[in-house]
Amino acid sequence: MRRPEPLPDGLNGRAFSLDEAARLGIPDKRLRSRDLSRPYRGVRRFGELDEAASTLDRALAYAPRLADDQYFSHLTAAELLGMRMPPSRRAEPLHVTSVHPRRAPRLAGVIGHEVRVASPTLRSHTSSLVVSERVATWLTLGESLTVDDLIVMGDGLICRRDPVASLGTLAVRIDGCALRRGVPKLRAALRQMRAGTDSAPETALRLLLVRAGLPEPEVNGLVATARRSYHGDLVFRNEHVVVEYDGGHHRTDESQFSIDVDRLDRIMEAGWRVIRVDRHLLRQRAELIRRVAAAVGVDLQ
């Protein structure tokens, strides 16, 4: 079988539109060759885009269709930006927003949206795809996510390292939000969000303990030791108790593991009780709550 003619260098390894192919003078016959797939109407790429393709791969395949007044939004933008994602909501169609008068896209594998005023956008630093910026993305998800998912994602916006917003700025943005149907859930989430977290499990752990009737801990509060002060994930200061969430990276990253061992040892030397929580204990809610309640001296019966 005769091998297809090579395409221009600029098209190798990426998806491209039929309009771009026409500008480059690629004949229709070449665009029908078996080495090119049709992931979306009007787009060609090398190789098939299978059902297990990542959101990034699907977005890159769709990108040649994006007009200047369109951008990736909602959960697609959240995942492309590395926001804290609801674990059950990753394998979704792409979300693409059009600015009026352009109509929302209507094709398989895509959920189209249409707005009167464009959200602020940026380019994802990992893919250069145009996406709604983080706070705007969170606001659009007020309609579709649960309050708890909005809390977890929102805590990521006001996290300890490189936050992109504050509780005050989020309150202002909610007040000016045009998507009124999501506003009550966004406001409910904002009341339960806390600045300074390092991970989604920290938020989930805090919510679990507080809703069980325990006093609210400080998030990443500083604990003084003879050597220096260290951050504790959840700090019950009056009771001298620190609850730490150990994620998978704590065990697989040898350097981080050593740092954590030293930090927690020094906190315990200073007279603090440390309760370490992994993902298995986090799922054993009754036992976890019992341990923390006993440590802080709260009778929940």
C-alpha cells in the first residue's frame, strides 16, 4: 500500500482544521487518508482519539475549531488549569463557551454554552489552550456542583501557596455573578471555606470533623517548638492536638517524607498529640471522629 504524502511540518503531531489545510493547499484526497482521524467535525489529527483519551487530549483535538469568541469553560477549564476537581466528575464531555451572537456549539462529545459577556480568560500554562480563568470557572460551576464540591474547589483558590483570590474578593465576584441560579450554593460554600489549605483532603477532613460536632481547628496553624514554628494541617490549639493528612506523595517522595517525619517529631516533642490520617482512615469516618474526639476531650455521645 502506498504511504500517504507527508503533511507540512507545522501540522505534524497536532490536530488541525480543514480551513487551515485548505490554506496550506493540502488536497482533499490527502485529508481522507487512513492515517488521519476525524475527532470532531472539521478537524483532522494523526491517530484515533479513543474513549479513554484525557480531557487535555480531547481539548487539543477540539482546539482548531475554537473561534476568537470561544473558550473552554466549566469543568474542562477547571481540569486544564489543575484546579481541585470533584473525583467523580473528570470523564465529562468538553465544555465550550461561545460569546453572543456566536451560537453555542452542538456536536457529539461537547457541551456548549452561550453567554452575553465573556468571562475573563487566560492560556493554560501547560497547554496554551484558552480557558476561563479560575475564579470565573468556579462561579460557573455553582449551578452544577454540590456545595461540598464547591467548598473543596474554592479552598483551592484561597490556598496557602500562591492563592489566586481571597474570601473577600470571592464574595464580591459572587455578588456580581450573572448566573443567578448558582449563587445560593456559591454563598453557602463561601461560608464554609477557609483560607490556607494545601490539599483537597485537608478540606474534606476539616468538614468531616466540624460537622461531627468537634470545635473548628485552625487550618495550617503554626505550632511553636524549641527549634522553630511548623505548620500543622488542622490545629486544635487549646487542646494541643494536630491532625495531619498524609497523602500518597508523603510516602513516595523520600525527601518530603523525611521533612514530615522531622516536623512531626519536633511537634510531638513540644507536647502536642499528633493524629495522622491517610486515605484509608479518612474513609473510616466513625473511627476517625472517635480518635479525634477522644484526643480533644469532646464527648459526642
